[in-house]
Amino acid sequence: MKKRIFKIIFLLITVLSFSKEYQLKDDFFDIKLSYDEVSRPGEVFFVRMNIKTSSKRNFDGKLTANAKLVGKNTISKADFYKCQTKLNKKNKFSMLVGLPTWSWQKTEDNTKIQITIFINNEEKKSFSIPVTFEDKKYPHEKIHLNSSLTNLISKPSPEKKEQSRILNELIQTINTEGIYETTGFIRPTTGTRITSEFGQTRSFIYNNGKESPSYHAGLDFGIPTGTEIIACGRGKVVMATWRIVTGYSVIIEHLPGLYSIYYHLSELKCKEGDIVEKGNLIALSGATGLATGPHLHWEIRLNTVCVEPDSLVRNYGHDIDSNKIDYEKNPKTEE
């Protein structure tokens, strides 16, 4: 398999970045970890790992690693971004994973990070470190729909089904060459009026009185139709099209498995395949698709998991260190 080496400074730092350190040393490995000691559903979780092999173990091989956040069950998991070097040299790894919003419904006791290290795809080391899993409550809202919006969301449609399939296939894609943004995100609009928070549980009230439960995967800005929408970070436009439920829609790839999403637009100012810089105009806001009024729905997906968009604005602002690191991302195997 051809090796792809990437030079990247990974800058995703959360509020409690690397507040906990852990070291493990045996006859084979010398491992140092720094990680977020506290995790919350809907937020980004970050681990950094340096690995050395014993001086007695001087041979070549492919070193990979993955991690799971587990309680009674697996909460979330991801492969590490890694430095592809010889085993007798220093290896630097970083892992970025989103914690699903549903996990707040059952606070886990004895939550831990389970890390597994492989050499040439053969498991060589597995160990766990403790992490605190904190409860996080999200508000609830009821949204009343008129007959037109009721039909839009509830009426079966082969076209809607196909559009959903395409969307899901896209955000499940882990493109190892998709490394575009290595600094902090910015909000995609200067508007500050939030009409719907991330993580809100919802009940859509149909015009016939029936209810449909849902939750809000992004952040809604109440802004007039025609407001300029900018890219939250540098990236590649992987979708710029009309969709039945979300109206005019844009999706930008920023890192392997990391996508920003913009819905209910009135006009597109970019096209699929464009490389956009942070702050570039990509669209105008609107009220297309399933919208009760003009607004922008801004969403972030990390390895398919919806994460709080503002957490990548507030806590994504400086280098891990001043050294450039060669990173390669393992192909995604299972979500």
C-alpha cells in the first residue's frame, strides 16, 4: 500500500486541552499521552500520543493506533492521525473524535479511553486510561408546521431517499488527502441572533396534530434572506446543490472526516470542487427547504458525528507545538 505523508500542525484544542497526562513503559513501548480528562456529549474529544519503541526493538514496521471512549458500551471511536516513520524512531499521534449528543441520556460510570496499538496490523498493545464523562442537558422545543412543510417532511419520496443516501455516503468519507484547514474556525455569518441551539431535542407538530421527534444537529442563525455566508475554514466544496429538505446546501471538507454544512440558502456562490479560503463568500442565506423563516443552519460533522460548531471556534486557536509533524490517516473501517 502506497504511503501518503502529510505535513500538518494539528490545531484542534478543546477547553480542557491535555489537562491530563499518562505514561506507560514496558520492554517494548515507551508511551506518553496527553488528553482531555473531562468529556461531554456533543463536544470534540482530543488525545495526543508519543510512542517510542525500546532500543532493543530495532526493526521496521507500520505502526498504527485507534481509540475508543467506552463506559458500559462504546460511546465513540476513531483512528489516530499518525506520523508514518520507522518503529525505532519517535512517533507522534493525534486523535480527534466527536461525542454523540445522545450519550447525555445515560451518564456512564467508570468511563475510560481504550487505546490499541498495532504493528503491521497485528495488535501489540492495548490499555485503558480513565476519563470523566459529564452529563450535559440540551433544551427542548416544539415546532409547528403548516400543511406544506408537513407534507415536505412526512410524505415519502424516492428523491428525498436518494438525496439522504448521497449525503450520508459523503459525510462517511474519510479522504486521507483532504487536509485543508489547520487553524481555528470562524462563524459563517456576522449575525448573532441564535434561533435554535445545537443539540436541542425537537418535536415537529404536523398540521394534523401528530408529533415527530427529532434533534437539532447544528446552530441556527436568524438572519435576513440574502445575508452573505462565508466559509468557516479553508476547504474543498464537496456539495453545492439543491435538496428537498435542506434547500440550497453547501458542504465543505476541512480535514479527513471533518465537514462543515450550510443549509436553507437562497443562492449558491460556489460549486463542487472549489477550494475556498476561510472567510470566502460561499452563499447567501434564505429560507429554502424545511424552514419556517429565513435563517442559516450551520452544522459540523466529525467522523459522521454531529458536534457543537462553536466548540471549534472557541477552542481551536493555537498550535499543539511549534514542530511540524508528518501525519497520515488510517482509512475508516467502521463507525
